[in-house]
Amino acid sequence: MALWLGTMKIAEKSGLISIIAKSLRPITVRLFPDVPEDHPAMGSIVLNMAANVLGLGNAATPLGLKAMEELQQINPNKNTATNAMCTFLAINTSRYN
């Protein structure tokens, strides 16, 4: 897991996450309309979904946790999950690979 967290930090600092998130923006904006387009959560969400599609469960776990932390930052009611959080959870628990 430490390997994937380190890889994510490198991708984040190099701007790779932003590039990937921007390329998939037409899809993510429709799935997560409550999340601002340039929010860091979008990058984590996209990378988590990509890792799951590629069958990299160990890589997807820290990315999913990071995405939920970032979604929690924009949550106005900290005791309740937002629609974006519920959508992300449903996508993660479904089998789409």
C-alpha cells in the first residue's frame, strides 16, 4: 500500500492526476455534479476507478480513501454522506471490471 501512496504523490506533484482528471471530465461531471470540476477529489476518483478496472485492488484502496477524505472536505454536513460520496461508494462496490 505504501508503494501506491508514494506513486500517487509522485503523480500528483507531476500534474499527471490533473491531466487524467481533465481528460475524463465529461464523464465525471455527470456522475458527480456536486463536486467542483477542478477539485482534487476528481483526480482521486478517476484514479481509483482506473485502478479497479485494471484489477489493482491494492492500488485502488488508498486512492478510494483519499477520494472520500477529499469529498468530506466539501461536505457541508459532516455527519451525513453527500450524494457524491454515495455515488462513489456505489460505483466502488459494484462490479464493473
